[in-house]
Amino acid sequence: MLEQATANETNQAMGSAPGDETLLVRFYPKTIKLIHESERQGKPCYEEKIYIDIRVPGERSIGVGRPVRDEDKQRFPRHWAAYEQRMEAPEEGTPLSEWAGVTRSEVEELSFQHVKTVETLANLSDTGCEKIFGGQALKQRALLFLEQQTQLGEMAEKEELLQRISELEALAAEKPKKSKKED
């Protein structure tokens, strides 16, 4: 179970981590026993508070769990909006379950390590890779896949541009013919 952390402790713990876009962030409700109020009333009293859980992919032991603060809502607006709508924040990138580069068991192992997308796997730290069986090889396959996807995207964009140039050249070639007919 994670202990509560101050803002400074949170920043220190996450300071050496990748950027916020790669952190795993979850807002959740937590029921807290109000000790003094329980003693005062002579019965158990509870209050529900909203907590935040911040983790680094591939690092099961590195994380922060504490009551949410206003700056958390501003720092992670997409995750906060998902919490308010009572749904899990969407992962950005290619889900590992949709990638042919891993087996089902690898997807499950990676998910256990909080790695759910190809992009997260490609950006995994060396320490994170060490905690996954064949982690370095998986990371290299993810990097290669993303590089290939980028190249395919660039090729498709180039094809679209060439097609558009051809269309414009054909249109430009027709205009002089029309104006000669008008003369």
C-alpha cells in the first residue's frame, strides 16, 4: 500500500521519471475513517476523499498515492475529466493487445508492469526493461514497429502530395486550353 506523500515528495519521486504524458495517473475515491470524529461520536465515522495514484510504467515500486490537490487536476486534466465521467482515462497509442509483435502472455505481463501501449513499451527505462522477461528485446521490437509506422505514414503522406500535384498539373494544363477556345 502506498503511503501519503507531500507535494515536494511527489515532485522528488517523479522528478527523474519521464514526462507527464508517460506517467500512469488514476484518480479514485477512498473511504477514510475519521478517528477523532469516531471517538467523539462513539461510533465509526467515515468520509470519502478523492485520491491520486501516479506511477511510472515498468516500475511497480515507484509511485505516489495521496489525497488529490487542485494542482493535480490542472497537471492531469485528461485523467481528471475521465474520473469525473467515471471512466478510465484512455491510453494514447497503439494498445499492446492490438499489436502483432507480442503474445497474449507478454501483453498480460506488460500490463502487470503498467505497460499497455507500444509507445509506453518503446519509452520504457532500462530499469523497467530489467523487470520484464525479455524486456530489452520487446522494447527494441516496439521501437522498430514505431519507426516502421512513421515511415509508412510518411510514405502515405508523400503519395497524397504526389497525387495532389498530379491533379493540380492536370488542372493547370486544362486552363490554357479553355482560354484558347474562348479566343
